[in-house]
Amino acid sequence: MVKYGLDYTRCRWILPLLLGIGVIFGIIALAGWGWLESQTLPYVLQASLWQICRRGEQGGDWNCESLMGYAWGRAAAATYLVGFLLLVICFALAIIAFAIDTLRFNFIRGIGGLLFVAAVFSIMGLVIYPVKFSSEIEMTGVNMFSWAYGFGWTTAIMEICLGFFFCCLPNYEDQILGNVKPTYFYSSP
């Protein structure tokens, strides 16, 4: 990417593409039912960011209860949702930044800073949820934090990593724009 610069057609959209993948992972985490699940038989518990469903050990219908009735449930959902909305804003800003022919490197650094703020909010929600869930809700059997919760952590890790990329990219402005003369390491005999 640095060799050809950001004007190289295929390399220009790598960072916005990765942000788009992060947005998709965030949608999966927000909509997924696999934040907490029963790990062993009988499967009696299933929870998302928004609600918890239980059923009797003999089987039967699932009884669902909203987690928005708990202050910690609202806090976890709100902080993770704020982090996700900031990620969507960064995605839109990255598309705008990379669509402009003349790159504004300070604008790109601002996107990186906003990604760090989004990561902080996402991590707050991802930490509040398991700590308060396991201490305030009675669970039976062996339970595990499952795939949708993992997608939430993947989104937070992508926000941190992409934040570093967006913040460090302006340091290589001359190399990206091709303003540096090549250095040859050849000496004649």
C-alpha cells in the first residue's frame, strides 16, 4: 500500500472496507441472541444484549424478560450502542475522506481519534454486561458467553487497531503521495 500510495485503486479502499466489516460485526453483536447461553443440557438460558429467556428444565416454552428493566442493562446497551454509532460515523467519514482526490491527512487522524473513543464506549458496555449479569441474575447449570458477545469484542478490537492505522497513516504522508525520492543501495565495485 505504501509502495503504490493511496492513489493506487485497489489499496485506497482497504481501511474503509475494514471499517465496513467492523460495522457488520457490530450489527451481528447488537442483533445476536448468543451473548449468554447454557453450555450443557438442559438448555435453559439464552440471553442477548436486550433480553434474557429461560425455560424449565423439563422443556416447554421460553419465558423472556427485558434487561432494560435493570439499570446496568440500560447502561450496557447504551454504551455499546454509542460505540457502534461512533463506528458508523467513522465509516461514513472514511468513505468521504478516501473518495476525495486530495487526501486531508489531519481529517484521517481525526477519524482515528474518534475510533478510539468508540472503542472505549464499546469496551465499557462489554465489561458492564458480564460483570453485572453474573452477579445479579440467577443462573442454573453451566453457562458461557457465546458468539454474539465474541462479535462485540471483535468489533472493539477492530476499532482499536483501525484507530492506530488511521492515526499513524499521516506520518507517512510523503511516502504515500510519492514525494520521496527512492533510495538505492547499490555501490559500484
